[in-house]
Amino acid sequence: MIKNIVFDIGNVLAAFRWRDYIKELGFTDEAEWQPGGKAWRLAAATTKNALWREVDRGVMPLDDIITAMIATDPEMEDAIRLFFADRRRLVMEYDYSAGWISELKSRGYKVYLLSNYSEDHYEYISTHFKFFGLEDGRVISWQEKVLKPDARIYNILLDRYGLKADECVFLDDTSENIDGAAAVGMQGIVFKDYAQGRAELEALLGQKRS
């Protein structure tokens, strides 16, 4: 029986709106988004760069990550530094998130957060997002210095809160992270949008109760 619902944050409970953010920085011309354009190059140097995962891992100093990103496209240095000047606008809470968590808890389920998330974004959501603090516990990558889909981060959640893997379902927008959860025995749902995610969750909860 499922007793615990585990949520990723990015693109599940809060939008990771990197494209809109880059446009808000002034890169609004559609031609700039074509390969080789400045918006395309900025995304390639930042959110689409393999180094982006290091921001969430929390091991490498942010200044060093920025320097390494600039090295991949030195002509974009000013834009890259502008991108990192105030990244809070990269994330936005979904309207449904707090209500969804509250509803699940009112039905007797425990709710947890398990997310690859950076320190600055974590600090921002902890004071600005309504869903934060409603959960029964959380494991965040920058604090643990390990990223999904590494089995260690799932096991940290299970061990810290005394959870049984087969009593947990994990919702994440990335299939490889769901595969990581499955590898330690958790159920999983690849989240595409609220309607789909909620429907699949309810089907699973109903199945496990019958």
C-alpha cells in the first residue's frame, strides 16, 4: 500500500522557466534562439551545459562554475554573468502545488520532497513558495552533495525518515530519475503536467488500496 508521496520540485511543483527568464534578460528576438544566436548560446552555456548539474550538486563553488561556463563561450561572458546576477526569476510556484500537498495530507498520506536543487533557489522557495513547509520531510541535492538518479539520494530519504521503498511513489519530470527511484524499490510516475500526474497518482493510489 502506498503511504508516502514523494515530489520532485522543478517542473512538478514549480516551473523551471529558463526560456522565459532569458527573454526577460532582453533576448526576445526569435532569430536569437536559432543555433548560433545569442539566446541559443546563452542557454547552451548555462542551463543546457553539463556544468549546470554542478550548480545543484553544491560541491563546486558557484564562481568557479560561472568561470567554467564562460570558458565554453567567452564572447558571452557579460550575458552569462547577467544570467547569474539574480536567478530567482528562473523558478515560479505552480498554483496547484500547495493545495495538492494539503489535500494528500488530509487523506492521511505523508508527503516528501526529493529534488536536485541549488542553494540559492532553495533559500528563495523556503520563504516565498506556499507549498514549502507543508511536507513531512525533504532531501535536497545541494545539502547532500549528491544528485538524482544516484541511488544514494533516494536511500538518504528512505533512511532519514524510516520509509519503506515499496510504500513510496515518486513523481518527477525526468524518466531517468524515475528509473533511479525504481532501482531502490519505489513506484514512479513520469510527470508531464498536473492533470496527467494527478490522474496517474490517483489510479495508483486506488489500485494499491483495492
